[in-house]
Amino acid sequence: MNIECICPPRADGEPRHPAGDTVTLRERLDFRAALTARNTMILLKTEDPDAGTAEILAALTETYLLVGVESWSLVDAKGKPVEVSKAAIRECLLSHPDVAMTVGNAADELYSASVILPLVALARTSSPPTPTTESTSAPRPSSVKRPRPSKPSSITPFRTDVTVTTSALPVGVSSSSQSSA
């Protein structure tokens, strides 16, 4: 695909490639690259539970670029070809968000089906559709007897097997006035 030239300009300020640079994406991702993209989504959500869909998709597209760029026409300030590597992709391509988005959109079209669709299919089979008509609680075995409630315990903090006879005081006499007499 053609993109605007992102190479350092010539000494006279003119672009190195007036017609633009070319970036070639792999036709398809190999096993390791596809799994790297899938794991990127999983790890991002694990590390940041608040990560939203947009952030996860952005990280996925970035991963597509890191594992999907096969070749390009980029050169350094001396006019020497820049080898494709993750570091070079970060430095040269991802540092130009508008160009990276253009290449990223093409990468999304190429790779999303092989990365996202298997995850969607897995998610559909991992849990039953809701709502369910049957109970989702674990069944209790019918042969197990429930324990009987225990007898109520005494809430008195002292022994109650000793009883004492008390008599009523005459009207108008308090226990404090009787003990002082």
C-alpha cells in the first residue's frame, strides 16, 4: 500500500519519496503472530480491567502492525534502507499516527477474521445463552439429611441451679434504707 513519505527529508528539505512510501503487509499471520494478537487483548484486559473496547481494539491494531509489516521502502537520513523490526515500526510508523491508522485499517481488514472470530466462537460455546429455563444452582442430593437445630442455650452468665427465697419489703422502705438501719 502507498502512504505519504515518512522518511527523513533530504538535505534540501524535499521528501525522499515524492510519490510516497510503500508498506507491504503479510498476506496472513502465522500461528505465533495470530496468537500474539489474541494474547494482547487478553493481557490488556487482565492488566487493566477498566480497559474499554476502543482501547483493546487499538492495542490489537498496534500488534497487527508490529507482527504484520513484511517490508517497506523507508530509508534513514543517509538514504540507507531501514530494516523492518518492531523497534523500527514503533519509531518510524507508530510515531506518525495518521499514517499508522491508514496501515492499521488495512491490517485490521486482513487479520481480524483470523484473530477475533475464533475468540467470538469460543465465547459462544463456553456459556449457555441467557436467560435459561432451568435452574443453574447445583442440585442437592436428596439422601442427605439436614442437621436439626440445636436446643437454645441459656443466656444467663451464672449458674441457675441454686435458688434463694426473697421477701417483699414493706411499702415505702427501700433496700438502701434497710441496710443502713
